[in-house]
Amino acid sequence: MNVLRSYRFSVILIVSVVLGAVIGLIFGKSATALKPLGDVFLNLLFTAIVPLVFFSIASAVSGMPDIKRLGRVLSGMIAVFVVTGIIASIIMVICVQVYPPARGVVIDFGARVQVDHFKTSEHIVRAFTATDFTEVLSKKNMLALIIFSILVGLGTAAAGQKGKVFSSFLASGNEVMMKVISFIMYYAPIGLCAYFAHFIGTYGSDLLNVYFRGMALYYPVAALYFFLAFSLYAYIAAQRPGVRRFWRNIMPASLMALATGSSIATIPCNLDAADRIGIPRDISEVVIPIGATMHMDGSCLGSILKIAFLFGIFNMNFNDPVTMLLAVGIAILSGTVITGIPSGGVIGEILILSLYGFPLEALPILSMIGALIDPPATMINAVGDNVASMVIARWVNGKEWFQKDRQQAIC
């Protein structure tokens, strides 16, 4: 009974996702009629995400015993994000050499693609700042919100005794928003079923046609990375007990990311899983919201796939070391920086086309690949934030962090 109680919600979510996939296969594009049910769920989550991110980061930063600890958390976070992104990119580079994703594929580019001109500097400024306070309070400006939340947390801590009341308010607000999220999650099985029915019904035929080889490569590689790489990272963080506790608690967040295709929507489930695993809150509540916009191992895998796919259909050599090194660099840039910029996915795809000299008519190809790989990529992106928090906890608290904190975990 204890086992059933522990895994009940995970089982319910798995059944709902499978049911949605079956509905999508049976009814095809007619299954998109269920999408509004999924939109209701996602809209409720996105409505609660902004205050949740603000309160979780601001309360975590304000509650840190010293600024040095925050510096160690942030420096460790950047290092982990970059290293895991490099590992993911190299793995996919090796895989596309073994199994070229575009062999035998012929694509008609049709009409020319019109792309608006953009200035990189302007997009970076827009990513990290907002022109007005009301614009900060939007999921469209997540990096600006995160920076503002960190500043509020630092200001609260710097205020000392005078900031105690506000610090209590931030901590209370964080607890309240987590409860609000728990109420919204009661609707999750219906929302996830509807979204998966929509995805399979819309893209099911594409998976079996032009893009079959690419998906036949990405999906197994993503699954292996998800299970093997994350198990390795959890082992590095907390040995075997850490691996067991990680996999025991991560499935709801995994299924949420898989069905919604949104790392931001997965933040509440990820934070809850981090609590159950035993990750210190002042680490998870900083790393997971930031990681939702800047830590994208699944996107790194996808960027390499997109580049190799284009090289294949244009009969270009992808075996050159310089070409592969540039591909890894683009993947890291796309997975840690560009994803946080408004319309970052499109910018990353345009960057691929421009750096290699591909015609802009190829942009729809990259967009379709991005849509098809989005569910498993998002799952890796989101869950990667959680296991990254475990590694960072070891970096900040020492190798005994898990033994010290596991007693505080929710059983």
C-alpha cells in the first residue's frame, strides 16, 4: 500500500499520457479538438508560474546565510550547465556519424522564407531586462524576472533586521504558491491526456515520413541520455542512494515536461521533486527556475541533429573536425544562452543557417524537426535542472550533503 501511495500520481499521469497517445493515433488530426482542455491546464500553470518563480528565488536568496554561498551556487550552476551541454552535444555528434539522419531524404523547399532582421544586442538586452515593472511580471521575460527576483532577495538580506518581515513574507508567499500549484495539479491528468492526443494526432504522420530517420535517431538517443546520463549525474552527486531517490521522485516532472513541452510549466513539479529528493531549498529554488530558461541538454542534442540533417540533405561533409567543433559550439550557445532570449528557438535556427551558409528556405525544416523532438527534448531539459541541482548541492555542501539533508526530505 505504501508503494502504491508513493507512485499513485505517477501511474495516473502515465496512464493519461498513454491514453492521449492512443486517442491521437485513432482519431488523427481530429484529436486536436481536445487541445482546449490542455490549454486550460497550461494557462492555469503559466498564470501561477510568475509569482512562484519570484517568491521561490527571492526567498531562497534572502534566506542564504551569506553572499559567498550564492556565489558558489551560481558558479557551480554555470559550470554544470556548460559541461552537461558539451557532453550531450558530443554524444549526438558521435551518433549522427554512425547513423546519418538525412540519408535518402529529398525535400522540396518551395517558396522562399521571409525572415525579419534582428540585432543580437537588442535581443540580449530584451532577454535580461524589461522596460517596465509590469513587463517583468510575465513568462515572456523569464530571465528579467529571475534577475529581478535575485536582486529583491539580495536587497532583503542586505536590509538585515529591517528586512526580516519582508523575508517572512517571501517565504510565506513561496509556500502559498506551492499550494496553489498543488491544486492546479489535480487537473493534470486531463490536461496531459489532451495535449498528448493533440501532439500525436497532429504530427504522427510526419514521424513516419520525411523525418523518420531523424526521429528514429533522436528518440532512442534522448531516452538513453535521460536514463544513463542522469543516473550518472545523480551517482556523482550522491552515490547509489541518490540515484534511487532521484528516480523514485522524478517521474511526475518527467511526464509533465513530456506532455506539455514546456520547461517553465514543469518548474512546480521539479521543485516538489527536489524537496522529496532532499536537495536544499536555497539551491533548488535558484537553480531550477534559472535552468528552465538556460539549461537545455535536450536542445543541445536537437541542435546537432538539425545541423547534421541539413548537411545530409545538401550533401555536405559533416565529418570535418572543425565543422563538428563549430556544431558543438552552436549547440552550447543555443542551449544555455539563446533559449532565454525571446523567440530564442527561431534565432538559434537562423544562427545555424547563417553560420554554415544554408539558404533561409531551409528554416521550415528546422522548425518541423524542433516540433517533432520537442516532447523528449523538453523532458531532458527540465529533468536536467533537477539532477543539476543535486550536483551543485554536492559542490556547495560537500560530498556528505545528501546524508545531512535527506532527513529533511518529504517521504
